[in-house]
Amino acid sequence: MNVSAHIEAVYAEVCRRNAGEPEFHQAVGEVLHSLAPALHAHPEYLEARIAERVCEPERQVIFRVPWVDDQGRPQVNRGFRVEFSSALGPYKGGLRFHPSVNLGIVKFLGFEQIFKNALTGLAIGGGKGGSDFDPKGRSEGEIMRFCQSFMTELYRHLGEHTDVPAGDIGVGGREIGYLFGQYKRITNRFEAGVLTGKGIGWGGSQARTEATGYGAVFFAKEMLATRGEGFEGRKVVVSGSGNVAVYAIEKVRALGGTVVACSDSSGYVVDEDGIDLELLKGVKEVRRGRLSSYAEAKPKARYSERGSVFEVPCDVALPCATQNELAGQDAGALVKNGVVAVAEGANMPCTPEAIETFREAGVLFGPGKAANAGGVATSALEMQQNASRDVWTFAQTEARLASVMQSVHAECRATAETYGGSADDYVLGANIEGFLRVAEAMTAQGVV
Ligand code: NDP
């Protein structure tokens, strides 16, 4: 069989069967178009039609989420859970609450999650979920009632050995608390391993909150080290100002770099002194406010609602907000300003054109499924602690996180070289390494 023709046929069929889901097509296209060397080397995976099978979720659940707002008016949202692959372990992946959420976005995230989770080397399958509920401007009571209604349907699909959600955009520790409380009430079980990202005092893991941001910086550190460089004295731009962004900023600072800009969906702030983390955390985490109030509190900082945070000159860029936030034009600006490395803290933040621009310019590029794998890896460590009723220290957990990120980085490079690419081709390495791990398990487990 002609491998390239086979890949094109699979891709065309995925687009046809999943019409109107451009983000899902993009995520599938990126993986499939890396796989030719792996399928040449492993004709048995071609024979077993692994590529077609892995693109079809094992199960997709869509449900109504009714709730009552503070004015006593009924509201209705749509809930999703896509259980994509259980080849390597229980479905694992976060829940996103954002008005843009639709089935295609959940499927792109779930698909990415399969290979990311495989790369961690831990026993977790891939899934993702969420709702088009917009938490912005909602009261505590409304958030709690929404989470309770969401879980009242979702609980029947979950379980520590079945499907284990965590947070994502719009879902942090507060929401995980309400979701866990409702799961416990309905099932009458304190099943700690059913959700990750829990509070430290009731089954959560140290360093889980920090893990995705810290992990992305550890990955970027490894990439820089291949060129004999590090974060010390480097200027860094981080997009977003949520969970991933805040802890990426914290770790860059700890490693001697200066984060000069960050953003939210309304604009970006430039602070040449280095983003003041305590101020940022106060604005975003404590008051759940807008980034514009950072600049109001610190007159030396500049806030802009026009243009892009990626126009700010830097050595390293860490996109940590959302999908397709960094387009070809932004990549061009980063290259022109001399960026050395880009690591994706978010899922698929760089468009295909942006990735091509980085490749042509020789910029080190760490794709999300490798660079942001630290979050889910630490979730798996949380599950491990829950299963053994153990509690690890922050230092212990962070050391495990750092070692997972080092090995993900090393394996991406080694696999890229084995399959005929340059060691710097992290896209090739991550896609092939993740695919091979899943393909091996799928083949061994038969046609299920
Ligand atoms: P948060 O909700 O904590 O923060 C999201 C940030 O991104 C906010 O600053 C938000 O701005 C901004 N943002 C969201 N949507 C948009 C948009 N459409 N345009 C511009 N900015 C936007 O989410 P997380 O930090 O948890 O997640 C960020 C990214 O990291 C996502 O891609 C997520 O999938 C990925 N990720 C998260 C993991 C985790 O452990 N949390 C694990 C792995 C990946 P605003 O407040 O204005 O909406």
C-alpha cells in the first residue's frame, strides 16, 4: 500500500465524517502528516488500520445542562465528554468551560490528549470535555449550581478506572471542588481518583496547580540547553494570564529570565521590569479581574488592546492561552525580533503557518502535546497518590514532573532522528513517539 496515499485518504475521510469541525481537522492533519516514516517502518499498523481507528473516538457524550441563575431564570447549556482512547489507561483529560466550546473543539483537544498522555509514559488514555457555559461575570452560587448540574449527568460516565477529568480553560480548583462534591453526593463514594486538580487537603497533589506552566518551562529549558543556552538573562513573552501562564511566569523568573509581557482575551500588558507575579495573581486569581487593572495598579506598565502580545521583542515565547492564538504574522514578528525558542503551554496555540515560519527560521519549537504534558503527568501522579492513599511533598512531586519533562524531551529528539528527521524536529518526534505507543497497545488488544 502507498503510505502517503493511505494517509491522505484517512485524512480526507476524517474531514468528510466530521464536517464543520476545523480544529479537529487541524489536529488530526498535523499528526497524520507526521506518520509516513512510522507506517513505513511498521506495516503491521497499516494492516491493522490503526490510523483510521485512532481518529474515531471510542465514545462521545453530549448532554443538556439546565440550571437556575441568581434571578431565578432557568438557563440551559450543552455539556460534552469525548472518551477518545483507553488503549493506555482510563480516559484522562480536562474539562473546559468557555462559550466557544463545541464538539469539534472538544474532539481536537481529546485527540491531542491521546498522544500527549502516551508521551508521559504513564498509564493514561485520552479524553476531553466541557461546556459552552461562560463563567465570566457569574456569581459563586451560579458557578456551583452549574457544576452540580453538569456532574449530575456526567457522573455516570466517570470512575477512577474509567474516565478521570481535570481542569482546563474556565475550570480551576473552585470548579473541581464543586464537581467532586456533587460526584460524592450522587455516588456516596469518596472516590478521590475520579477527578484531578483537587484541593491539597482533600486528595489533591502538591504541584498540580503549577505543573503545566512549570512543565512547559522545563521543556523550553531542555530545548535551550541543546544550544548551550538557558533562561538566565533572557526576555520572555507569555500569552494568557490564567493557570498555565501564571506558573510559567513563576518558573521563568525562578530560572533567571524576565517575563516582559502577558495577555488576556481583551489585551496585553508590557512591563519591562518583569511581570509582577504577586500583583498578577492578585488581579487574576484572587479578584478574578481583567489584566487592564494590572496596568492601573502599576503605572510603569503599558496596557494595549490593539495588536498582539507576540509583537513584543523576546528571546523565548510561551503561548499559554488558547488554540490558534499565534498566527503566521505573529510568528513572523517573533522571528524578526530574534526569538530563539517557542514552547506551547496551551493546546495548538500556533497555526500551521506559524509552525512553518518557525521551522524555516530554525527556531526551536516545542509542540503542546510534548511541552504542556506536565499538567496531565502530574494529574497521573495525583491518581497514583490517591490509589495508594499517600501524600507526597512539593519537592518530591516537582522532581517527578521535571524528570517526566526531561524524558519527554529526550524521547522526542531520539524518535525524530530514528525516523529520518532532525533531532530539533519535536513535532515529528512527538507525533511518532505518541502514535507508536498507542498503536502497539491497540494492536495487542485486538480490534476493539
Ligand atoms: P485559564 O482559564 O486558567 O486561562 C486561560 C487564559 O487564556 C486566560 O488568560 C484567558 O483570558 C485566555 N484566553 C482564553 N480564551 C481566549 C481566547 N479565545 N482568546 C484570547 N485569550 C483567551 O486556562 P488554562 O491556563 O488552564 O489553559 C490555557 C491553555 O493551556 C489552554 O489551551 C488549555 O487547553 C491548555 N492546557 C491547560 C492545562 C491545565 O493543566 N490547566 C494542561 C494542558 C494544557 P480571559 O481571562 O480574558 O478569558
